[in-house]
Amino acid sequence: MKTKRVRLGVVGVGSWGRMHIRAYLQHASAELVAICDQDAKRAASTAKEFGVGRYFTSVDEMLAEGLDGISIATPDTAHADIAVKAASQGVHVLVEKPLATTVRECQRMIAAARAKDVYLMVDWHNRWNPAYFYAWQAIRNGELGDISYIYYRLSDTIYVPTKMLPWAGESSVMLFLGSHALDTTCWLVGAKPERVFCQRKEGVLTGQGIPTADMYITLVDFANGATAVIENSWVLPQSSPSLIDHKCEIIGSKGVIYLDPTHDRAIAKYTAKTPAGFPDASFPDIFVTPEIHGRQMGFSVESMYHFVECLRDGKRPLTSGEDGLLNTRLIIAAEESARKGTPVKLRNLDK
Ligand SMILES: NC(=O)c1ccc[n+]([C@@H]2O[C@H](COP(=O)([O-])OP(=O)(O)OC[C@H]3O[C@@H](n4cnc5c(N)ncnc54)[C@H](O)[C@@H]3O)[C@@H](O)[C@H]2O)c1
């Protein structure tokens, strides 16, 4: 039996950092030693709420606790320095998506992890999403033949950029959701992306004083001849029956797969208002982050459990810093394409 408990910390204990905390508290091989947040009040209250013994506002002080690994769940633009600091001290890193917002930052993170031979895993939990895993397996088994087309929609209601994320204006729906969509698509296709053509729509969020685009439509061509169209919107109405709208269609030479992970009617609830104030019809999330009898369930904690088990067993995680760099390159190419109005070729992907 494997008995080693992995000593862990979480940096950034906002809405998603709490998920990391819960995952580590639940996993039998994990010991959540400390948490860290630059907001001292939040660090203290979160430590009290979850019974975490040590809390800090300084990453350096937290790292002095002698940790095996840390999760980084700070805003999208604040991942790199923390990851480099941890990796340079021989601490494994699970970083929230996107790995970082610039190529240079991704390269620094990868170099720091390589220098100390520590893991740099990116939290793309859709690789643990049962529907996507089945689709990926069917593709790998040859059941679909050659993949020619993927349509991938991952969007949020306007609640997310206007009420949930205080830093939405410093990020984008491309970084926040496009990162997931691009990673899952590349993973499904299993070939190198070669060209990106993207259109960006703006106006609704900037009109509300949030300087970020409303949506992106991104076409990606792959080296094996497959093409993907990815749609990411941050302005779906709050009256939508689900906070997230997630759909995918995969067309191959021998078969097709349709995925509907958010509106599949596993449950449809019709009430005057949900406790969160959303109107009538509601398809509550029961697959990503459901809480069942007080336990955090759903596939979002599976990627975090995977990180724990990789550290415990000395296995390399299923996602890497190199995947993160490719993902950020795609996002930057999409922005460039949207700005210029022309397709952008991807070059030097191995550097
Ligand atoms: N995997 C997913 O599906 C998923 C879902 C939601 C968010 N995320 C990602 O998780 C990250 C955090 O998102 P969130 O929604 O929890 O944001 P949030 O704003 O709720 O929380 C971020 C926290 O980080 C703290 N922080 C900021 N800079 C810091 C620093 N330098 N050092 C220490 N603490 C710092 C803030 O005080 C805040 O408490 C983002 O990268 C986001 O894209 C991923």
C-alpha cells in the first residue's frame, strides 16, 4: 500500500483556489500544510474555515514550510513569478490555466521546472471530463477514422466577467475559456496546430467599463488536415439555464461524436428563482463541481488528485508546461489574427 503523504500548499485562495483546498483536504495521500493569499483577511478567514494550520501573504514564507508541491490559483496574469519561485526551490507546481499570458513567462516557468526536474502541470480538467475522455478514447481506438472537423463551444454568462472575476478586464474570455477549449481540441486531434484565424467581437463588456472582448471565433488548422472552429463568449444572458454553455461535435471519416456536457438534461429544475438569484429553468452543474453530502465531487477535483498521485508515485502528469506554452502561443496567435484580420501561421513551436 502507498502510504506517503504529499505536503502541499495553495497560492491564491479565491473561488478556484478553494477547489484546490478541498481536493487536497479530501485526498488520503495529501496533506494541506499551508495556504497563501496576498489578501491577508482572505488568507486568515479561509485558513479558519478549512482548518488549515498555516497561512501566509508571502509565497517565500509559505515555501519555507518544506512543501513537495503547490497549486497556483492566482489571476491569469499572476502565475509565472510564483511558479518560477517554487520550481527553483525544487517544489512541484500545479498551475491554473492558462499557464501564463506571455510566451516569455511560459518559457521561464518551463526552464525553472527543467532545471530542478520538477513537474509543471496545467489544470486543464476537461481531460478528466468523462464525456471528453470517452471521445478521446474513441478517436484513439480509430472508431471515428480520420478526424476532419471539431466544433467546440465553451462560453459563460455575463455574470462571470461582470460579477465573479474582479480581474476580467486584465484577462479575456480567450485566456479564461479559450485556453480550455484549445487544449481539449489539441488533445483530441493529436496533431500540431499550424494556422490560426480568429475574429473578435467587442462592445458589451467595454460598454460596462470592463476593457475586454465579448467573444472570439477561432479557426485552427492542424498538420493532419483537421480543422477546428472554437467559439468563446463571455456575454451570454444571465437568464441562460446554465452558467456555462459547453458543446462539441467531432466529425471523422468513419463516425461522429456529439458532446453536450452542460445542457444534457440529466436534471432540469424549474423554480421561480435559484438561491443564487437566477430565473426559472436551470440545468445545475452536476459534473464539474457538484458538492454531494458535503464532499467536493465532479471531474474538476480529479486533475488535482492526479497531481497528488503523480507526486506520490513519481509519475509524470498528463499535462505539461510544454502543453501550456503551445496553448499560450495559440492564444497570442489568435489575438494577432483578430487584430490583423488575416490568418497567422504558427512557427518555432518547439522553442
Ligand atoms: N480550471 C478551471 O476551470 C478554472 C475555473 C475558475 C478559475 N480558474 C483559474 O484559476 C485562477 C484563479 O481564478 P479565481 O476565479 O479563483 O480568481 P479569484 O479572483 O477568485 O482569486 C484569486 C486570488 O488570488 C489572490 N492573489 C492575486 N495575486 C496574488 C499573488 N501574487 N500572491 C498571492 N495571492 C494572490 C487574490 O487575492 C485572490 O484571492 C485563474 O487563473 C483562473 O483562470 C480555473
